[in-house]
Amino acid sequence: MEKDCLFCNIVKGKTDTRFLLETDEAVVFKDINPHAPVHLLIVPKRHIRSINDLTDEDRPVVAELLMLGKKMARQQGVAEDGYKLLFNVEYGGGQRIFHLHLHLLAGKVW
């Protein structure tokens, strides 16, 4: 865990964030600054700074995030209409919190 990492603190229960789903590898919660009617964050429990920091050993974690995205889209009732799964990578790619996370966005015409 990175001491000052917001998502590490959320994962460790140091905030009042309510998880919509929790597995051994990840947590899912609503984005506090949503960009769509449905905007969830799917966050691995283990600190991985960014996509650029992934190793071969991280493949199961990435697979888990994607499968949770699919599951949460169904749970939120947006799977059939469509949704986006998005990783922002590094500051230039829109990443503002440097703990790997997957956005699930839906309910908006793009």
C-alpha cells in the first residue's frame, strides 16, 4: 500500500466509501465525480501504479477487473444498451489517481 494513495486508503476501509461489490482481488464503488449516469470505479486491492507498471504476474488482476466490469454492467442494467470500460494511462492520458483503476461508464449518448 502506498501511504498517501487515495485508492489504497479506500480499499483499506479508511474512508466512508460504500462498496457495491468486493472480491479477493478488487472493489467496486461509485465515482464521486461522475461523468455519466452510471460511473463506477473498479479498483484492484493491490497497489499497481498504472497500466505502464503492469507485469506478466498482473494478468489475473487485469482479467478480474474486466470481468467485474462485465458483471457490474449487468447488475446496473446497462449491459444490453451498452457501456464503456476505460483505463486512463498516465497524466497525459487523463489518469489523476496513480493506482490502476477501470472506469465503467453508461447511460449517456456519446
